[in-house]
Amino acid sequence: MRKTTGYLLHPSIPLDSGSSELKIADIGTGTGVWLLELAEELPSSYQLHGFDVSSAGFSDQSWLPDNVSFRALNAFEPPPKELWGQYDIVHIRLFVMVIEEDPIPVIDHCMKLLKPGGHLQWDELNLSDLEIVKSKPDVSTESLQRMVDNAKTHSSQKWVPQLPTTLTQSGFDKPTVSYHKPPPCYRKMWMEADTVATESLAANVADANGPLGPSEALKALAKGCHKETQQGAAIVKMYQVVTARKPL
Ligand SMILES: C[S@@+](CC[C@H](N)C(=O)[O-])C[C@H]1O[C@@H](n2cnc3c(N)ncnc32)[C@H](O)[C@@H]1O
């Protein structure tokens, strides 16, 4: 994602708190890839804590830098009291499939984690802006178009464009929003990653009565999209980075 945005942390977020003990939390950290990349650039005195409802992606502590750790935490439930007001920066990335409709509980819990004056950064896919591009004019994009239509009708997209307003309504100050599209050279790479993700959704999550439809249909759609990608078409997605500050 840094190849798309040009940064891990938005340049408006100060990394020098005047103390040697800056603390950063990453909510829904997965394998902690964002946190681990950031750790390479920061002083080892800074504390980086990854939280996720599932520990499946966590590396063993013996494989991690001393200032990085992971802990189980459900973003939909209030964080334990000992974490309240502990963090200078709270980061969330790619919750578009995690939050169905209402991000407010997650926003409230991030507010609790932050110190007064602390910064929130939320990196999200904005599915309201999906563009199909082709490197050759005669390439079919039928499957890709069906994938785009599916994504646009899925309800979980709607809270994303409203995030800056929702943050203000939830008590955050000074929201900023930046939009980024990946450079053309990364389009194919993203499409390959999407094929793997869609196949995994088809195998694990798809259900005939759910928004993704039956598993077999989703698998067939992933195959069609992959074929069209191989022939030179791609879906270009927009990444939205929102920052906001907890009042002092
Ligand atoms: C698409 S992945 C993003 C992982 C990571 N943020 C990244 O950008 O590489 C979504 C992550 O959210 C986590 N997640 C899902 N529900 C959650 C919840 N209620 N609380 C915390 N994390 C959750 C999943 O386990 C998964 O690791």
C-alpha cells in the first residue's frame, strides 16, 4: 500500500512527541505487516502494539523486534481499561469487509485508546470508485464488470466515504482525507492478490443467501476475472486515507 500512497504514516502525523516513548496501536493488524514495516523506520524506544480479534496472523514474540508485540482484541468491544489513553497514534487498515454498516463502535474504541491530542489514521478501500482499465482495446471485461457491480451493491461500502464526517460527529477534530490510486505498474499485482482473496472468500465465506452469493458462482467469477486480467484488463481501486485528532 505504501507504493500507492507514498507513506505508511500520513505526513501530517508528527512522529516526534517530544518524548522517547511514542506508542502506536494497529487495530485489526492481521500479520502486523504495516506495524513491522513502520518499526524499521522508528527508534527502537517507540512501542508498537498490534491488535486483532484473531491471533492466527501473529508471529511468535521470539521472531519480533523487542518493541513490537501483538495481543487479541475485538474492535467492536470496549478495550480493556489499562489501554485507555495510552496511544499517540492509532491506525486501522482495510476494515471494509469487517464493518457491515456502522463504524461508530470502532471509532469510539479508537478514541478510548488515544491520548488527548493523539492521532487516528484509517486507511481504507473506497469501493464507490472502481474503474475498469484495459491495456488493449479488444479485451473482454464482462467478469470484471460483474465484480465491480457486486462490490458497489454490497452494503459495507457506504460508511467508507462518510468516514471523515462520522469521525467529526464522534468527537474527533480536524479530519483530513487523501485519495490514492496505485500506479499502473502495480495493477496486475493487485489483481493477482484480489484473485487469491476472492478464491478464499468463495471457499470460506460465500453462501447462497449472503451478499457474496453461492461459493461456486463466486469461484467462477474469480476465474473469469483472472482470465481477463491475464489478457490485459484490471480493476483500479481507490484508497482513502483519513486522519483525525482526539481533542486535547
Ligand atoms: C483485511 S485484513 C487487514 C489486515 C491488516 N490491517 C492489513 O492491512 O494488512 C482484516 C483484519 O481484521 C481483523 N478483524 C476482523 N474482525 C475484527 C474485530 N472485530 N476486531 C479486530 N480485528 C478484526 C481480521 O482478523 C483481519 O486480520
